[in-house]
Amino acid sequence: MHLEWAKRPDGSWWLFADVDARQLSADGVFVVWQNGDSETASSVLYVGRGSLRDEFARCHRDPIFRLAGLHVTWATVDKRMLDSVCAYLYRTLRPMWGEAVFASSTPVNLPLTV
């Protein structure tokens, strides 16, 4: 399954702090990560799913997502496919925290390879 991962108009990835949850209206999946540098590797912190508006708003209230420099991307996904797409992302990207999704997985293109 091919997903259209969200990017800024200039083609760069969104900073998590810059995304206004009120502007999102669809169901989908999202990935939050921190870019590495010459001394540390990039790491996927969280993979989420559901109402993008509700989930982004919930994450913005959580202190763990207030780290400076977090990046995020999201893709709309039919509600019936959320669990299977998220299961694939969770198993493939191995985020540092979040809830494991125990469902059959549907392979998708990964955001960081777009």
C-alpha cells in the first residue's frame, strides 16, 4: 500500500511543535522522530494512529513530545486499515515508546525513505 506522507510546502519534514492539530481532520497514521547528527543516530520515538486531530492534540499535551527538534509526518488511512498499517509501521520502525499493535500487518512505504 502506498501512503502519501505529509511534508512542508518546501519539501522538508514538519517539526512536531509547528503542527496545529485543529487543521487536521482525517484518520491516519503518524510517525514522530528525532534527527540524529554526526554523534547520535536518528531515532523513531512514536508511531500513532486514529483521528489525526485528536491524537496530535493528545500528544501536544504530553510532556514527552515537548523535546526540541522533534519531526513528524502523517498519512491519511482508511479507518478500516488503521490497525494493520500501524502494526506494520510499529514492527518495522520499532519506536522507543508507544503501544504495540497486535494485528495482521499491511506493508506500506516508509516515511523516512520518501
